[in-house]
Amino acid sequence: MNRPLLLIADDDLDILESYEFLLKDEYDILTASSVVHAKKLLGENKIDVAIVDLNFEGQDSDGLSLLDFIENEKPHCGTLVFSSDTNTKRVVNASKRNNIDFVVKDETSEAQIRSALKQFFISRITLPSSNFNFLTHSLLMKQILKDIDKIVSQKRLSSILILGESGTGKDYLAQYIASRMNKKLIAANMAAIPKETAESELFGHKKGSFTGAVSDKKGLIEEANGGIFFLDEIGDCPLAIQAKLLRVIQNKEIVRVGENTPRQLDVQFIAATNKVLDKLVDIGEFRLDLFERLNVFSFTVPSLRERPEDIELYTRLFVNEFQGDKFFCVAPEAIEVFKKHLWKRNVRELKNTIERAMTYSTRGFLDKELAIRCIDQGNDAPLQQEEKSFTTEEIMNILKETNGNRTRAAKKLGIHRSTFLRWVRKLNLDSSNEGTMGRPSILRA
């Protein structure tokens, strides 16, 4: 839920103020006008990206010192050099470093910085702890975890394909695999990487190989050397990139853009998608040979509908995550409402619903009514209810009691609002009630 945290380090106070204002709509910002202060902030905070000037006029240390500190002490912090430094030696020194993007201070700087930050957040390096767990009470999910543990125990290095609907936790399963193998995990969202930059992002490039390639850059797959590369949303991968991925998986080597010499790699591949790859193969949108290379071991993460045992577990986990130091209680009736819902967007939808409920609650209590309200607010799938039968007289009486308010009427009957509206239409009560009770806007709602 937290926004990415940026550090802007520059000795020009106007620059700090200006770019803090320009970027604060998307990011949390820390600023430092000295190298010493920047190092202190890096030590005290989990900073995602540092935007660093090279020239700190009149200070004992320059931006190169800060780059060294990040490389040695904070290797998973992204680095963006933002400078108009005229010291050629310093610029050349900085440009020799891997995985550093350069933006020159000019009238196009803002757009370039936003673009560079977007590219960084397309992928994330994850170092799962050895005790990372995929929390579940589902027997279906527990069997999958057992099968994965068996693969890990036999030190299989074959590719793994993770299938399942959106929001089921495919990325968490990838992290679970990495933790069991005690390897770093580097992920790339294939749906988010622009086609124009995909080759450079994945395979890296040589300085000067294309306009804007101001330094050598190691690609994400090469970053995963010695670990696991997670191809998230592989079903959205362009065909041209699929061919290059196939060679990497087959030969365990990579060639950067602009180079001819392959680099040997020790990388295991995990891929995930919510699409049906067999169908994409049939219509020519996914390579059969790549599919077969990725599909050595395949696991389908069950939807939340298929693992109702996890609904209460995840509800309480998310409550604990969002409540902070406040106490928050969930009524059993709310849990029952959640268990009857379809959850078409799975765990992600449940998490959003819990966050809404904890925001709107004024009593530190999630009851049945609040559960229904928060599901409705983000809902494109009706709440499942046990079908009840009503007579015209029953519907008319409850409408009179609630002065024509259909939302209150549905709650009094203990059914979902959409179910109540269906009965109103079924019994042809729309026109008969209009103008006789409540407000027309309510009656037509």
C-alpha cells in the first residue's frame, strides 16, 4: 500500500524543491543537499530509487562517493544520475558503472526522469527469506506446495509455469519457490514493459548501440544470474521477444543489444500468466517451442472460490496488516458474507474490500452491513445469496416500512440489494410503487 520512496540528492536547493514538487504526486520524497546527509538518509530508510547529482560544489565528497556507497551498502536501491556536470572525468567515471541511468538537466528532464522511474518500477528484485511461507488452509493449495517442495528437494532446475486467474497469488508462489531454493528472485512484468524497450530491459545493451544508450547496461535476466528470473504475465510477451527468450532458456546465455559475444548465465526461469497459453499457441500468438520449454513443471493456483477455507484466514491477515496499533474486530456474519461472494478478482479483491471496510468503519468493527457495502463499492460480480421466495404482500410491506428505500428494505430482508430489485421487477411492483412512497430517485435506483 506504500508508495515508492525516492531520495533526491543535489546541492542546488531550487532543484530539490522543484523536483520534490513535481514528483510528490506519485512518490514519497526525501531530499538531501549534501552527500553526508544523503548517506544518512539511505542508512535510515528503505529507499527504492536515489536520484543523484554528480557535482556537490565545495563539499568534501562528490556524487561518485554517493554512487559507491549505494553500490556497496544499498545494492538494491535503483540509481538515476541527474546532472549537467562539466567535469568530463567524473562523468566518464560514472558512466562506466552498470545499471545507472543518466538524465541531463535541461527542459526535458522531468519527462526523462518520470520515464526512467517507470522503467525501474516495471521490475523489482526480491530476496525472499528462507522462511517465506505461502499461507493457506486450502487442501488444494497445500498439495501444490508439497509438489513444489519435492521438486526443490531433488534440486530440479527445470522451468516452472504458474497458471491461474488474476489476483490468486501467482507472484507469491514464485517467491515461495525462490525461498525454498534460497535464491534471489528478479521479476519482470511482461505486460508492463513497452515493446520498444523490452529487448534492452531484458537482455541489456552496449553503450552507443542506439540513441539514448549512454552507458553499458546489464539486462534484468543477467541481473538474475545465480538466481531465478520470474517472467510475470508471460502471455503478454511480444513474439519477437519470445524468440530471444527461447534462445536464452535453451542455451543459458545472453547477448546484449549491440554485442555479438554471448554471456553465459546460471538462471532458472519461472513464468506466470492468467491466459490460456494453449489457445494462444493455436492462434499463433505464442510460440509452441517456448511454451514447451517453460511448461516442464506446471501448477495452477486455485481461485479463491475454489479455496473457501482461505477466505477467513486472509480476511484476518489483511485486518492485521491494515489496523496498525488499533484494535479491529470482524463479526462472524461478515465472514459469512465474504464466503458467499464470488471474488472474481480473487485475493486482490478481498484485500481491497478489507481496506475499504477498515477505512469506513467508525467503531473498529466489520459487521454484515459494512461487508456488503464494501463488496458492492468495488464489485462487478453479484453477491451470492441463498435464494429466498417473497410474495407481493411481503415486498409491499417492507417498502412501506422503509418509506420506499430499497437498500434499507433489502437489508431488513437479509438479502442483497440486487436480489431485492429482481423481486421488485419479477412481481411487477416498479410502477405500482412509483409516486406513492419515498422519493422517485430512490424507487428508480
